[in-house]
Amino acid sequence: LEIENLVLIKMGGSVITQKDKPLTANLEGIDAISAAISKAGVPIVVVHGGGSYGHYFASKYGLSTVPSLVNIAGVSKTRLAMMELDLLVVQNLEKYSVPVYQIQAYDIFDDFRLSHSGRKRISRLVNENLVPILYGDVMPSNNGFFVLSGDRIIEALALALRPKRVVFTLDVDGVYPSPDKRGEILHELTRVSAKKLEISNKSVDVTGGLAAKIRIGFKLSDYGVDVWFVNGLKPERVLGALKGETTEGTVLRASTRMQIARAGQAI
Ligand SMILES: Nc1ncnc2c1ncn2[C@@H]1O[C@H](COP(=O)(O)OP(=O)(O)OP(=O)(O)O)[C@@H](O)[C@H]1O
Ligand SMILES: [Mg+2]
């Protein structure tokens, strides 16, 4: 059962923290996205990234997206840092009267997949007009621990809930042709234009940075979802993207074949 007009938004760690300063939030970024969410008037699920909280300890203790046997102190320190960041985010959303419902990914994911009960729980919350909020987590597995990134959580939620749109917020205006971020952003990204893209992952990001995010973006656009990359420090752009208006940013358009299939389902 699809939730009509559902939008998923990723609060990028690059927006809500200062990625180059360990354990430092960017309250302006948290505030900008919270303000936009409070005004959107559509059903929303929020996921936030780790920025200089999660990625800091994850990289310090050698945690990555591949399960491995690591010092378990790193597991608890990374998770604790994420909880601290999450509390700041949730409190700020609450300040804007967004009725949040905080969920730990660990509780509703089996590895990289959203569990059946998790999917039902999220649908129920959204139907009650609550805004579920999740964040990147450290997960146990048979082969050790791995990081489930906020981007992968977005991917799994989108495949299960089939939202109308997914909005990734970044600390830049969108996707640039090259990592020096000079000149114009690419207003629309296609598989063809993406071939010429240059992306760097200089900041501390153990989960693949923008390149991994764009791969997820194409998977979701193939699946019939519009995917936006917008500057999270600009509340009016975030709001525009949430409402489905054309706004400054980079869009990966939903494949038309899948859109037609979706429209057919709705009839
Ligand atoms: N070609 C490019 N166009 C735009 N941004 C780029 C490009 N190449 C590299 N980047 C960098 O990618 C970053 C965004 O990806 P990154 O994974 O670091 O952030 P995030 O996903 O918001 O953080 P987190 O993983 O903590 O949630 C931007 O801060 C930008 O500096
Ligand atoms: Mg990232």
C-alpha cells in the first residue's frame, strides 16, 4: 500500500555538522532543514547522516560498509555519537512543531533491508501524521560490524515505500561537473551526463560520499522516483524540493516507463 505524496528527505551530514571538525554540529544547517520540513505539508520520512559525529569515530576505529571484526569500543562510541547528533536534530524539529517519531535503524533493518514489520510500523506512523526519523547506524552481522549509511537507509525505505520524491540535502548547490565546484551545477543528471562527472571524497566519509549517493539516486530514478540534490542551507530550496516544485538543485528524473507503470497501478 503506497502512501500518497510521500517524500523522503536525507539531512546530509555535510549540512547538519561541520564535517571537517570532529563532533561539531552545524546548527544553522539543522535549523534550515527543520524549518523547511515544518512547512512542507506532505507526508515525510526523515533520515540523517553522520557527518563529523558518526564518520569521525567510524573512521577512527576502522568501521566501514563491509562487515569486519573491529574493536567493539568503536561500535559503542560511534553509536553514542550518532545518538547525540540525533538528539540535536530531533529537538530542533520539535522546536518547529514537527511531530517526530525517533527510530533506530537497528530495530527495523535486517542487514541492508527494511524488515516487513519495520515497513508496517513506518506506514502506520506516517498515516498518523507523525514524521519518522532514522539515522545511519552500526549494525552487527555474522562477520562483524558494518555501517548502514543514511543514504542506504533512504534507498531501502524508497524501495519499500515507493515515495513520490527523494530529497538529498548537501552543503553545496547540487552536483557539479567536477569536485572543484566551480561554474554551474548540472541541473539535470542523466546516466549519460554522469559518465563525465568527477567526484572527490576528501572529507571524512566512510560510506562512499557523493559517488555512492549518486549510484543510489539512479537506482531510485529507475524505480520511478524523482531524486533531488539541493543545498540544505537554503530552506526555500529544500521546501521547493519537498513540495515538488522546480527549484535550484540537481534532479535525476524518474524513468518515464516506471512513471507510466505507477500511474497504471493507481487506476
Ligand atoms: N562533483 C561534485 N559536486 C558536488 N559535490 C561534490 C562533488 N565532488 C565532491 N563533492 C562533495 O560531496 C559532498 C557531499 O557528500 P558527502 O557524503 O560528503 O556528504 P553527506 O552525505 O551530506 O554526509 P553524510 O554521509 O555524513 O550524511 C559535498 O560536501 C561536496 O563537497
Ligand atoms: Mg555521505
